[in-house]
Amino acid sequence: MSHDQRPVSGLSSRMDIALGLEENKPDTKAFPDLGSPVSPLRSRTGGPANTSSSSSSSGSFSANRALPGTRKSGELSSGSGESSPTGTRPMHRRSGSTGPLIYSGGNSSSHNSTGHTSGGASSGVVTGISSTASSPVTNVLPAGNICPSGKIGRVGAAQPRTSTRSDVLGSGTGNYGHGSIMWGGSVSATNPSSSNFQEATKRGNEYYKRGLFLDALRWYDKAVSVSPDNASCRSNRAAALIGLGRIGEALRECEEAVRLDPTNEKAHHRLAGLNLRMGLVESARRHFSLAVHGQSPDQTEIRKLQEIEGHSAKSIDARRIGDWKSALREADATVSAGADSSPLIFALRAEALLRLHKLDEADSTLSRLTKLESSVPASSPVKVFGMPSSSYIQIVRAQVDMALGRFETAVAAAEKAKQLDPTNTEVTSVLNNVRLVARARLRGNELFKSGSFADACTAYGEGLKHDQFNPVLYCNRAACWSKMGRWEKSVEDCNEALRIQPNYTKALLRRANSNAKLERWAECVRDYEVLRKELPGDKEVAEGLFHAQVALKMSRGEEVSNLKFGGEVEAVSSLEQFQAAISLPGVSVVYFMAPGNAQCTQISPFVDTLCTRYPSANFLKVNVNESHAVAKAENVRIVPTFKIYKNGTRVKEMICPSQQIFEYSVRHYSL
């Protein structure tokens, strides 16, 4: 029997005839004979009529015939725009397909059961009988391709479907059956939310490329609000957060992105980079591998990972053997290699600085560590030195706080470490020491306030047995020695405190006072000068420095009758006044300046500072625009110019000096 004379017994056969499918095509999709996904479903053999709607249609089609004069949602009518008889559409193939021609709309003929063709109002539809405009539409096939492979398979050639993506039939622009298939539940371009999503993403990308990460984040937030389950949106938002330095939030966004789409390469790559910055090498290595799907990762990234891994391991090993210089060096190298947001590495650095008696740097590192802990979420448990890294961080914090006199916060940190790891012996030891030192300090303070200075010395000494490098306890005990008139012992304890913390102002002040009692004026002046730099506005320190300088000059047999405390820069306008001022005993510093000169404007406040800092020197100021005679006599042609006179003789001249050179010269000649 010829092709056009075969009986058409079922829907599958009729579609085979219409589409001209050949047998044994490799790219086929088999379906059971359920009827058209658009028209009412026919009952299967031996079963009742199926009245459920097709799962792939956007409308609902009942198996019952529609009542006259009514039309249900999703039904096709003969008067639809898509079946307009005013023109025909050419047949077409899917792009890149070598399969048979597929009808895509327009008037066309269809085979009937007798082998003849008849014009149909529904284009591209194969029917068993001719359809008229007044008859209800049954057994309608949608125009266009509704199978993922582009072909309709034969009955009995069933193969398991391998795609896991959901097939969503779009609404298109006309009646049902002429839409497009969109994978993964994509939003139609005609949906307003889709245009909002695309606009927000586009604007966010533009701001990101310009480095305006906060503006980019605002637009990415809008995109996420429209499509919260879009992995790319989450990854974009993470990129903006990284640019803003909000590492913890970025990490959470990347984790959400890979949860939504485990194959998202960018999200895995960003997650690997974030883990590397936090020093989590193994996690970074895993995500780098997932980002390239089994291919070889970028060798530059691998070298960076290996460098961080090597330096961090060396830092940990150095800490185990107490090699604090090496531990600090390797921790810094780890940070420089890229692990700039690792709480563990910064804790190692803080502990090494503490052991090397660099408390100010340790405190600064601890502040950075606190910020990291607040921004970086708790990662997978990492053990170091036999304890969780979070517990180690707390015992480091406890020891740094205790060394800086923050005893209450030190106890709280040690107790938190104990809660995190109740069985670790090192944690237990640190907690016991912190508690004992805090109690000794509290007991000593109470005894000192009551006037029991000897007992207070004993209490502070008990605390030093548990923490022999605590500068606060040494300084407090020095105060007790000073109250008892034991100046040498006071200086010794101050020396110990300053050896541990060189810029400890209380220890400097107590040592200066003790040296003054011992009439060690040079040492006393040296301590007061350091204090003046640390406390430039402290009047007590300034007065102490002045008296120490006067005493030092007197011990050398120098004239001190002209010295006065709290002097200001004196303006000189005449040549006679100038000569009288520089002829006075002692040191005179003359500042030749001109109002409006940029360099003079910049250095003038510093001249006032030195006048207060070195009260034994006489500071003078000459305006060269008003005092031409003085400027000419001193041959001043460039401002600012400084000249230092000692007992009427010029000993130093400086033209446009730096602040450091200027102060060094003043200090050198004023002592």
C-alpha cells in the first residue's frame, strides 16, 4: 500500500504521515498513545475516558465537548488570528536540523481518512475528518516543535529521557500551541518582572565594571528580589560584596549560588577564592576543582594556593616549638600570599607579637581579628594545636587583653574558649592563669588604696608568678616601691614593664619621677621628652620636662636665670630687639618667615609645638616682609629659614628643613 493510501488508525500514525518520519531515527522520543497534548484526551483501550488536562498545556482542556456558544480557556477557535486564511506560511526546518519539514502555521492541507486532502482552518493540523468553522475542534495538534529533540518518536521506541530540566511551554503571542519551549522555568520576555530582572542585572553589571560596588549591590539586590532562586544573581551579588570587603556576606551568597546550581562555575570559583583568603586551603582546592569540571585548573591559582598552604604550615610548626620570630615571619608571608582574611593566621600573628613583647602591634592585630570574626561566618570546624581554631583564637585574645590590663575581658575570653573546648589542657591552663592574675591585680589594687603598700607589692608579685611578662603588674608594683621611697626598686620594675611594652606611658612617668628623686636628670629628661611626644597636650608632663631640663643645666653649671616655663614664640621686628634676644644666655631659635608662603604655613604649627615641647629654648619669629633690616643683616633670602644661637653665637642654620631635622637640631642644642 502506498504511503498516502495507508489507513490512519491512530494519532501516532497520523502524525508520522504528516511529518514524514522515517523509522529507526537515532534522535527520537517515544511517547505512549495519549492523544494530543492540546486536544481532549481519548480514552485508552479498555479504560474510561480521561478527563484530566494535559500537564504541558497552559490552558485546561476537558474531554467533554464544549457547550455551544461557549469557549473554555486555552481552546482554539476557527476565528483565531493564527489560523487566518489571508495567507500561508512556508514550511521550515529547525535551525541545524536535518530532519523532515515541520509545519509552523498558515493554511495547509491535511490527509483525511480516505487519502484525500482538504483545506483546514487550523494550519499544520492533521485531522481524521475535515473541520469547519462551526464544528468543535478535536484531536488538534499544536503547530511548532514541542519535543526537546525536535522530532516525534514512534510508539514502541521508548527511551528514558535523560534531561532533568523542566519543560515549560511559553504562552507565545497567539493562541495555544504557537508558543516556544523555555528550559528551566524561564520567565517570558513579555513578563514585566522579566524586564525588571534584566534591567537590574544590566545596571548592576555597569556599576560593577566602573568599580562602584555599592551601587552595583543595590541593583543586584533588586535582581535577587525578582528572581531569588537564580544562582547567577547570587553570584553577582557576591562579587559586589567582595569588592566592598564584606567577605562573610559574599561567602554566604556564593554558598547559596552553588546550592541553587551546583554546576555554576563562577560561584565555585568565587567560593574558592574566598576560602583561600580565609586560609581554608582544602575547601579552596575542592571548589577550584568544581569550577573547572575536571579540567586542569589555572596554574597561577594553584601556585597561590600552594604558597598559602606552605607558609601557614610553617607558621603553625614554628608556634609549636616556640620560635616566635619564625612564626611571625611565616604568618606575615601567608597574609601577603593572599590569606588576608584568615582569623587563624591573624591569631597566630597576635600571639607571636605578644611573645616578642610587641604589645601595641599585637593589640592592633587583635582589633583586625575582631573585625574578621564579625564579618566571616563560622566555617567548617578546623583544628589546630589540638583544639578548634575558634577556641585557639579566644585564648590568644585572653592573653593579649590580660597583658594590656583588660583583665575582665581576658577572663571572659578564656571562659569562652573553655566552653568551646572543655577538655583541652592548654585552654584550661590559660583560663586558670588569667583568673589568678586577675585576682592578684584586684587584691593589690585594694591594698594600695588602703595604704598597705608592702602588702600590695606582695599581691602584685603573686600575680607575676603566674604571668611573668605582665607590664601592668610590674608598673603597679613600681608605684608601691615609689610610695615606700624605694626609688631604685621602682626604676627596676618600670624598666621591666617598658622592656615588655616600650611606650607604656604610666611606666615612663613613674620612672621619670623616680629618676628625678635619684637626681638622674639626663635619664629624667629623656623619659619626659618621650612623654611629650606621646602626650603633647599634658601640662603636667610639660612642666616636669621643663624642671628636669633646668636641673640638668644647673648640674652642668649653665646659666638658667633667663629660663621660664610656658613661653610662646616671640615676634621680633627691629634689629636692636633681635640682637638683644639672641645675646641672652642659653639657646635661641629664630624662625624667619613670610605670611602666605605655603611652606611657612605648613611648618608654623610645628614651631609652636616645639616651643612648648622645649621650654628651655627661646623661640623668636621674624617676618621678613616687615623686618627688612633684620632679614638683610642675617642675609635671609629664602623662607622658611631657621637659625639657632647659643649664648649669642650662631651654631646652626637650616633652610626649608624637614620637621624631623628641625626638631633634632633644637633638641641637640637645647640640652
